[in-house]
Amino acid sequence: MEVRKVVLTRYRHTEDATYGDLHIYSDSRHLAYCSILELPWRDNKQNVSRVPSGKYTIVLEWSNRFKMMLWEIKSVANRSECKFHSANFVNQLNGCMAFARAFSDIDGDGINDATYSRATMEKFHRAMHPVTQAQLTILDVY
């Protein structure tokens, strides 16, 4: 079975949000790219902070909350249920990551939001298929 490696590079953060680029690799081949919207860093506090940088395992599993299969980041210190899912606005996140095609201030509040999040999530799921577990590396480069 092919091995997937997922690399999230965070390149910008504000007091309201964090922005990054996510790349998916299979062995040495680049499979897909998308953007990621997250909460700002707030000392890894549950429901209000993004996930700390580092290396994690991600697993595709059923989400009772979202009623669908989603990728979850495992072994985040003092946290659980850190998912990759669709969301347009940072206030829809509780420590999870939202897919984006690009960023734009959709609602005029001065915070860049995630565009085409559901379609981008579907692209991610297609690129990850058929694997159900992968390695995630999160890098902060700002």
C-alpha cells in the first residue's frame, strides 16, 4: 500500500487566525495542494487554539458530530477530536483545521476566510484515497 505524507506549512498568523499551505505526497510524488485555516496560537488550550507544530499520525474515521468520515490528528497533547473538516470562518473552528482553495474576507469582518472549503475537503479525501492513515508534519515558518 502507498504511504501518504502530509505537510502543513504555516506561513502567516494574526491575533484572529493562522494560514497555511498543505501538500500531500505519495512516496516522492506530489499529489495535491490546498490551503488551511486555523485558530491562532493560544497555548494549545482546548477549543480556542490551533494544534502545536510537530509530527503526528492522522487517521480517517467516522465523526459523530459531522456524520461523515473525516481525518483526525492523533496524539495532540491535552487535546482530542482535532479534525480536518470544511468551514468558511475561523469562528466555526474549535481547534480543528479547515480546508480552503484560497482566502478572502467573505463576511467583511477583516479576517480572511476559507473559500470553497467543502470542495477542497473532497479534493483532499480523493488524494488520500485509498489510505486510512498517514503522517502529518506541521511546520511554522513565519
